[in-house]
Amino acid sequence: MVDNMPVHAQTWITFFGSLGLEVNEESIHTTMAGRTSADVIKFFLPGITDEQVNQHEMEKEALYKQIYQPVMRETPGLTHFLEQARAMGIKMAVASVGGIDIVGFVLNNLKITHFFDAVVSAEDVKNGKPDPEIFLLAASRLGIAPGDCLVIEDTLAGLLGAQRAGMRSIAITTGFPAEMLNGYASVIKVIDDFDNLDPGSLAE
């Protein structure tokens, strides 16, 4: 929906820097892929208490909102795609390893919350991507068999998770280049944005 991976990386680098911990963009990208914020914090700050994790998570999310809100933009064509899919009666869900507060922040700012029949976030699952749990839960909440679902993903962990869930997927290049996203048998198409993506052809 949005190209926010660079913002997440910037936020993590700034956040950990405020704690005196130097991390680089490569280590952040490698670590955060598919992981919840709590898991990223525990990775870089091992041995801290659950209470400290929760506090750090709130601080990081506040920083993310501060950095991202002024520059947030939808991936080109997203709203039009969602409008078409909704008009066709296609059920849709958001399946994000972000916390519900951050997911809601993005959906509300883009004014697209009403398009989705279900939202699954970090609080709903025990395992992040590439574990298929989040996708299977989203399918269950939609009342749709996994094999009849189509996932649109911009991360390698997400594409692998979708494949493990038995779902087809469309890879979008907002996070990684096309050549890296093509390595999964479940990927039926690679796109740069939602422009010219016809939901009718995907429902067949």
C-alpha cells in the first residue's frame, strides 16, 4: 500500500541511536524483514524485560509517525484498484506484522480503511513472516480458503509466508527489485505499482 521500508529503517536507526546503539541500514533491513517491532527490539537489545520492550515499542512508533506522516503517499493506483475490487465484491484483508496502532495510522491517513473486511496485525499472531500464520488468519477472517486467496506483498519474507500458506501472490517492487521477487513459485506477477492492475483478471 505504501513504500515505507526506508522510513522504517530510518526510524529504527534514529531510535537505536538515541539509546547509544549504532546500527546501519543493511542490518536493519535484514533484521526487520517479517519481524514484529517487539522482535526487532529484542534482537538488538537482548535480555530486556517485557515492560521495557513495550515502552521502547511505543517510543519507536511515536517516532515513526512523526517522521512518516508529512511524507506518506499511497503506492500509485492503490485507491483506484481498491475501488474496483470493492465494486466487484472482492473481499480484502490487511495482513501486517506492524502493530495495530501503526496499521490504523496508515489506513486512516490514506482514507482506505473502509475497503477492508478484516485487519490482522502483530497483536493477532505469535509468529511474524515468513511463518504463514498471519495469512492463514486473514483468510479465516475473510471466510475464504487459503488456496483461493491472492496476496500482494513487497517483502521476501511475506512472499515466502504466502507460499507456505498455499496462496498465490503478486510481488510489488516497493521494497525489493523485481529480480529478487521472482524467486517464488507462488508469484504470478511482479508489478511496480497498482496502475493498470485489473482486479477482475486476478479474480479468475
